[in-house]
Amino acid sequence: MITELLTIFDKRNSFYRKALVINEDNKLKLQSYDTIVAELDIPSNKIKVNGTYSNTTLRHIKEFLKQKGFKADNKKQIEKDYIKIKEVV
């Protein structure tokens, strides 16, 4: 099922279908424009953010995180807490 991300915490009236939530396979995926930018594993309640991208996409990510009960203060905090950096060995 695909639904539009509503604005509850953001001051805008709408994201105008530029942010969608896809519910499939026990995951909620946030799609900003044409890119999956975050995924919430429902059974474990673990979240992964793939990147913060543009300022508008960051707004979408912040809204999604806050609606799901996660901390979303700013870009630096989101990148530190939710983006897994792969080490190159």
C-alpha cells in the first residue's frame, strides 16, 4: 500500500505527493521524489536512513522519523544516529 506522507510536525500544509510511504513486507519505506531514503523495519522497530540528500528530502525524512517516534533534530544528528557508514578495509 502506498500513502502520501502527511505533514504533522512540518509547518507546510502538504508535501504535494513528493513524499510517499510504501508499506510492504513488514517495512515502511519513505520515498522522496523517486528515491527510497529511509526504511523502518516494523517488527524490530529499527530505522535506516540512506542519506539526507537535498533540504526538501531532509524535511521529508525528519517528518517520517518524528511520526514514527524517532528523534529528528537536525541533519548532523540524523546522519549520526540513523545512517550506517560502511568502513572500507
